[in-house]
Amino acid sequence: MKILVTGGLGYIGSHTVIALQEKGHEVVIIDNLLNSSIDVLDNITKISGIKPTYENVDIREKDELAKFMDNHLDISGVIHFAAFKAVGESVAKPLDYYENNVAALVYLLREMNKLNSPKFIFSSSCTVYGQAEKLPITEDAPVQKANSPYGNTKQIDEEVIQDHIISGADIQAISLRYFNPIGAHPTALIGELPLGVPQNLVPFVTQTAAGKREKLSVFGGDYPTEDGTCIRDYIHVMDLAEVHVVALEKLLEEDYTTKFDVYNVGTGKGNSVLDVVKTFEEVNDLKLPYAIVDRRPGDVISAYADTTKVEEGLNWKAQRTMADALKDAWAWEQKQS
């Protein structure tokens, strides 16, 4: 199948491109390189032996997107990663997030109307739950008021997709609500490479270990958790990449008729920020300078997944450990130094 991956040179997108290629799918990537690098294309090719088609397209530009889609009407499925993703940044720049994460999705769905019954995988987030009332979080958990503009964009996006389908659009969609992706490809040829100051925990950890940052700032040490720091469900990016392919292939099954569904994607286990720090130190045999600082606006206290639905519905389960991910993340960082 010919699959379009938006944001396919980004962190999760690039790993998913490789997972798609490994299953024999033809991949077309569009990416505006705003938060990614063209070098990733060569590294995808080195890993897979296949150079995917790539075009520099910004999906916020309607005419640009329309021209691209007119030239690729044989696309069977779309996996949509092209979005801003940092909670803290979204608090500071909410309009950028609504433009890039919501308006651009509308433009993409309109262009997908040109395709023949396309399948759509949406990159969603556990932030749609806000601070969940019960843990672990199931897909039936109430969608709370979002703690950040980023989380709100993901809530709105899922509503947009559902409303589009209800209106009669000829697409099927799965929204993957994933928790906290970390790690890198085991070759260390691709990984998480934030531009500027990292907004996510593990890149800040690895950059601190590499001496690029003076110390790691742990946002909040007074949360009502065992060690006072936030708890998250950390999933290896390769596990996350592979579930996108599994979900897409589920939609491509002839007897699969569900128009829209959601799945939590995580390990089912919660780890605190200090758990991550200690595990990173242990598996990589080093010490990490860190300091507890004030809480960060938009952060929830604790979030980890109930993975029952994805295990039963997609026959998928995370295979890699947090220790595996932190080893791979450090190997990737060392190649950047």
C-alpha cells in the first residue's frame, strides 16, 4: 500500500516510516522541516535500504497541500504526525498550536476527500484525559478539561475527525492516544533531536549527561507521589512506531467496518521522573546532575495507560523496557556529540 506520513522526518514519524517499510509498504513523506532535519531522510535510507519519496510541504498552506494531493491520488492510508507537541510551549504560544494542530488537520481531511476510501491514523495523546480521576487510564475515562493548549488541540482534533466521519466522509480512522515516547532506533541513526532547548524529559537528560546542559531541571518535587515527582508511562519509540503499522493494517482488513476508534498506547506502567533519572544512571553507568525546581504549568500529576483494549483489539503489546529505551537514547545522543 502507498502510505502518506505527514511529519515523517520527525521523531516518531521517522521511526514509523521504517516500520512501514519493513512491512513492505511504499511510503511518501511530507514535512516542512520546522522541527526536523533533511538528514533524517538519508538515515532512514541507511537503515531500511529504501529511500522514501519526500516532498517539503507545509500542510498549513492549503494550495501547497492541494497540489501535492492532486499528484498522489493513489494513496491508501495517511498517518498524521505533523503537529507541535510541547506542553510548556503551548502555554506560551497557544495560537501557534491551534493553527498548526487544528487548522492544518482540517485542511488535510479536506484534501483526503479526493482519495478512494482512505484509512487514517491520528497521532493523539494521553493529554486528552487531563488529570484522570482513576488510574490506570482506560479509553472510557472522561475527557477532562485540558491542562494545556496542546492537550486541548488533541481533544479538538479527535472531535473534528469524528464530526467529519459523521457527516458522511468516506474514511475510517483510528486515534492512537499515546503516552510518553522515549528512546531511539537501535542503530542510533535516528532519534529524538529537538531544536533548541528540549521540551521533553529524556532529551534533556541525555543532553545533560553529554555536557550540553549544566543540569537537569526536575519540574516539581512536591507532587502527591511516592518521590514527589510526576509519574508517566514511558514507551520505547520503536514499540510506538510498530503499533501505527498494526493499526493501519487493521483498517485495511476487508471485514473491519468500524469508522472511528481510539486506543491507548503505553506500557501500562507508571514511572516517576526520578525513576527515569536513576534508571538512566544505572544502565549507562554515569551520574546525572539535577535539581528540583518549581512545577511547570500544564503538567498533570500522574498518567499511565490501561493497555487492555490495544492488547485485545490490535493484538499488540509493548515489547521493550524503559531501560532499553534509555540505553538507546544515550547511544543516539553520543552520536550527536
